[in-house]
Amino acid sequence: LREQAVFLIAQNMEDEAVDILLDLAHRDPDPNPEIREAAVFWLSQVQVPEAMDALQAILRESDDPEIQENAIFAIAQQDDPESLEILRGFAERDGLSVELRENVIFWIGQKRGGGEYLRSLWNRVRDPELKESILFGVAQEHSAANRAWLVERAMDQNEDPEVRENAIFWAGQAGAFTIQELRDLFGAFQDPELKEQVIFVASQRGDTEAVDFLMEIAEDEENGEIREQAIFWLGQSDDPRVPEFLLRIIGR
């Protein structure tokens, strides 16, 4: 009943209703965590400075991860440009748990201009999960700069292989690679998993050039497992040349 009451209060966002939500969420927090979570959630619909202040305080002071996640969501829903600045501040806080920082990075990636900031954050984080979240966040905003940055991460030999693998995937989803770039990557990689990720990205293109590339791998690659991957994805292709090619491979 009290949760339903919070919902009904939130349907009429006059000053008195906002005050009640602020009280329940932060100023005089309700002892029931579900009521607090509901109040924090509905504060995402409130575009007043007091709400933003309360949400920041909740994120800093609460020890309840679910309420903190709701506060992150509520801040991210604010149209105020300040919301991106607030999220940036929390993304850089070492005192925040990795899970909450991942959540913050996710929402930054949904904001216009978020990709540029996440690129600048890259060298300031060490945790692999945060790096994976940054790659995903950068890929959400389709721009030439973001695509080029993802390609750089994929080609950077100083990066961890798992980072490079994820960068290849997200760059591929963003349409960042030409077939020649995929060829260059495939030839440069020694790690079989990286080669397989290149094959997967090529397979998702579905064009003639990609099929040619996969045929080259199926015919010439020395590693049998990698050849199998190329043959598998060729089998998913609608290219009319593929059946004859596969019969030729079988008959060799």
C-alpha cells in the first residue's frame, strides 16, 4: 500500500509531492528499502536542483547497492547537462565499487558526447571489467572518432588480448572495419581467439568481399580450428558461390 502511495504521489509532481519524495529517499529516509528505491526511481522524473543534490548525496552516502543504482539511473535521466558532469565525477571515484562504476559508465555511454569522455577515461582505469564497459559505451555513440578509437584499441599490441578481442567485436558492430583492415588484423594476430573474432566480424558483414575473405581463410589457414570457424560461417552465408566452394574443400 505504501509503495502504491509513492507511485500515486509521483503522478502529481507539484512542490509538495517532490518534497515527500525527497524526504522518503534522502532527507528523512523511509526504513523500508523498497520504499526508498521507489522514491529514488521517481526522482528521475523531477527536474529540480534539490532532486539532483539528493541523488548525488544518496550515491555518495548510501551503503545499499540497489538504491545507489537507482540513484545513478535517476541522475542519468535528467536533461540537465550537469547530469553528465556528475556521472563523470562518479566514474572516476576509486571509492565506488566496480559494479557501480560500470553502471555509471553504461549511462555515460547513452549520453550525447559520452563517447569522447569515455575515450579520455581509458588510460585512467585498470580494472578489466571497467575497460570492457568503456569499450561498450564508446560503441554506443556512432561517430568517426569513436570508430577510429575502437580500431586503434584492436590493433594496439600493448593492450590485453581480451581487450583487443572486445574492441574488435564492438568496432565490428559499429561498422568500423574495411575488409582490408580485417585482413591486416588477421595476418598480424598470433592469438587464435583474436583471429576467430576477426572471422566473426567478417561473417556479420554478409557482402561479397567478406565471403571472399572467409574463403581465403578456409583454403589457406594452417590452423585447423580457425579454418573450421571460417567454414562454419561460410555455411551460414547466402552467397551462391559457397556450396560449390565447400564441395571443393571436401573433395581436396
